[in-house]
Amino acid sequence: MKLTFLGAAHEVTGSCYYLETAQSRFLVDCGMEQGRDIYVNEEIPVPAGQLDFVLLTHAHIDHSGMLPALFAQGFKGPIYATEATCNLCDIMLRDSAHIQEFEAEWRNRKGRRQGKEEYIPAYTMKDAMGVIRNFKGCAYGKEITPAPGVRVRFVDAGHLLGSASIEIWLSEGDIEKKLVFSGDIGNVNQPLIRDPSYITEADYCIMESTYGDRSHGERPDYAKRLAEVIQKTFDRGGNVVIPSFAVGRTQEMLYFIRQIKEQKLVTGHDNFPVYVDSPLANEATTIFAEHPYDCFDEEALALYRKGINPMSFPGLKISITSDDSKAINFISEPKVIISASGMCDAGRIKHHLKHNLWRRECTILFVGYQSVGTLGRALVEGADVVRLFGEEVSVAAQILQLPGVSGHADVNGLLKWAGSFEPKPDKVFVTHGEDSVTEIFSRRLHDELGLEAIAPFSGTVFDLASGSFDKVTEGVRVEKKPVLSPKTRKAAAVFDRLFAMGQRLMSVIRKNEGGANKDLERFTREIQSLCDKYDRE
């Protein structure tokens, strides 16, 4: 039984882990890298078609976003996740595919005029729709057996609706080892969802470290702070633009604004409008409302039992179509605009930035983590000019961050979660953090909790049975790729798809072992015919 680290190793996004036993091969998470790619990630060691199943911690794209690409490469097995995660992925993966196809169309339309190489999306809507059908919903706390010698249980991680830490028991002969994948560990006292649960036993723990080098500080009065920003901005005649993750953070903002309106914390701007300009966010809000009893905390449940929607209020306006979105920026009255994506790297938020960044009376309010290399990070770090849709836009608006708002536990929350194990795990593998942060947090786990902690690079292989490393890698930094001509790049992409189908064919052949001779002979003739047709010296 072996564990291979693939993604989110010394990086914050792209979570992906490969596990192999004598009887099964599977992944935990299959996320997309977002922002700047620092290190080269190893490929999955086996063809996608040979994977038996995937376990998914939660719906965020940096954990789920490459599942459609995996499907396109031949994976057809089940994906196990909580019910709420399945529901969220239904909309999030379709949205991701739509954004990629739209971006590809826009880039290629413009690129052709400039003689640039063709941009090819990672996957299509067809791939997203295909993989969504393979999701299998699981209840918190209920043990499942996805394969012989593998037992799994999902535990509430308190990070996002449906988010989970995953307990995995692997058995080979008389050896059994328990792994715990933390997923993204939630912050405490978040609105709407419950605090993270704590797991007490594990042989090996694989845990995130997003905020492993810092504290969120004292928990502020979020509604009061947000009200102050809205009040000052409206008083000077500006808009408050909130780049917000469509799933999770948007619903929290709606929760706070409901409080602000109920308590009349903003004066002189009665019934001010709040536009949620993200079809994904609007669908996600509906899904949140459908899971009160398995995910809501006591405060949100109390409102729900009184017949109060904790995410709705007078003045809330939903933007669906692109015409709805465009119309927002021609409305003169001060308003709050909540739009995705949260890091400003795609989606409708870029249009709202183009219309508001240059206006001194406006405020751009960031309410979530900004990865290195994203537009959001550049704005937070003080960029004077940014480029949007091929045009330079001056940054004159006030750029603010709402302190303490995070779906991730800070370093103290991470230490509390890691300190809950008794006895201590044999090893803790630190992942899902910026390069230096993974090392800093590993040292803190060792120095403060006495844990044997290591931050592995992509490609590291650990033998779970013997407790030793089969392979230890060093980080290989991403080099700038040579510019290929559109013709060369398109040919390479077509060949990659052909190669993936060849790998899937091998998987299908293996699955037909022991079949009827008549069927196997017909299958062989069909393959022989294809080989004869395309065999070239």
C-alpha cells in the first residue's frame, strides 16, 4: 500500500493524491491549479482508465476541478463525496467548463487576429456532464467500502457546505493502516455552517497548511466592519464591489448583509440594492438552503426554524443573463456588487472591475484568500495599473480586505486540529500551503506538538505498510514553455487525446479478461483492423 503526492505539494492549489493497494488504485481529490504554477507536478502514475474510484473532500475547484479532464482521459469509475458536495459539484464543474470554453473562444477569436497560438481548454462541457453522472453521495459519519480492503468515512471539516476530512482504512493481509486526509480545515464560528469536527486516531495524517504561518487575529464583528465599508463608500457616491467565491463566501456575505439590514447598520441609504452577479453563486445559494439539517450551525438553524431565510433580504437582486450583468454598471445609485471569481482571474467580476477600479469613490473589498499570480493578489499588493480585456485600467478605487474572513483555519486552528490525535500519528505530511509555509508549519508541528512532520514535493512516494519512503523528490520549478505555433500545439493536443484513448483501450481489455471467447475474438479482430488501417512505418 503506497501513497504518492501529486498536487498541492509546496503549493496552495491543485490537491491530488494517488493511493495504491494490492487490489485497488484511487485518488483523493483531483484539483485544478489556480494562480501561478510554481512547481512541476508529477502525472498520475497509471492511466486514468485504470483508476477504480476517487474520494473527494469538497467541491472547491482546486480540489475537484480536474475531474472532467480525468473523465476525458478514460476514467469512468465512481466519485464518492458528501451529498452536499455532489450537489455543488453538479453546478461548479459545469460552470468551470463553461468558463474555460468561453475563455478559449474569446482568446482564440482575438488571438487569430494577432497571429497567436491557439488556446485549448483543459476540458469541455461534455466532459463535465459525463463525470457529474459518476458522483455518489455519502452521509457524514457513515462508513462505506468502495473496494475490497478499503473502508472510508467522511467527517465534517467545517470549511464549506459538504466539506469533509476523510478517514481511510487500508488492509492488506494482516496489515491495516489508517490515513486521515484533512481536506481544507474550516475556521471556527463561521456563519451558516458548523465548526470542524476533530479526529482522534490515525497512523498517517495528510493535512493542509494554507494559513500555517499566521493567525487571523481576534474575530471581528464582520457585519459591523462590512457595514462601515458600505456606509463610507455610499456616502461618497461609490459602489462596493466584492470579488467573492461563488460557493461559500458569497452566501456568508449575504448572511452578514441580512444582519446589516435587519439591525439598520447602514443609514441614509435605505433599502440599498445588493446585486449577486454570478449564476453559479445563485444556484449555490439554493443548494445551501436545501441542506439546513446536515450542514447548518445552530444559529442559522434557529433562523430557518422561524421561517427566515438567513441568506435573503429586501433589496437583494439576482443577475442571471449577461444583459442583466451589463445593466448593473449603468445604474447610477450606490450599490453592492457581489461577483465571481473571488481571485478575479475569470468570470463577470472582471467586467465590474473595469467599470469601477478607476473611480476614486468606489471600493473593491476582498473577502478571501488571493493566490500568488492572480489579479486579486496584484490588487491587494498595491498594483497601480492592471490589464483587463487587453486594456490598461488605472487603480484609483480604495482596495480593502475584510479582516479575519476566511473559510480556512488559521495556524492556531490547524495546531488544535493536529493536536487532537491521541496517540500521535506516525507521520504528518504537510501539503496545501505556499512553499515556505509548508516548511514553517512542519517545524511548528514538530516543535510544539512533538509530531514527525514533513512537507513532501510532488512525486514523493511513501510505503504505508513499512513506514518508509520509496522515493523522495525535490521540487522542480516550472520553466517557461517554448512558444509553439498554433498548428504544432493543435497537433500535440490531438495526439494527446489519441494517446489517452489508447490507455483507455488497455483498461477495457483488462476488464474483459475471462469473457466469452466469441466476444474476445470479435474484439481482437476489431483492434487488428484498426491497427492494420493506421499502422505506419
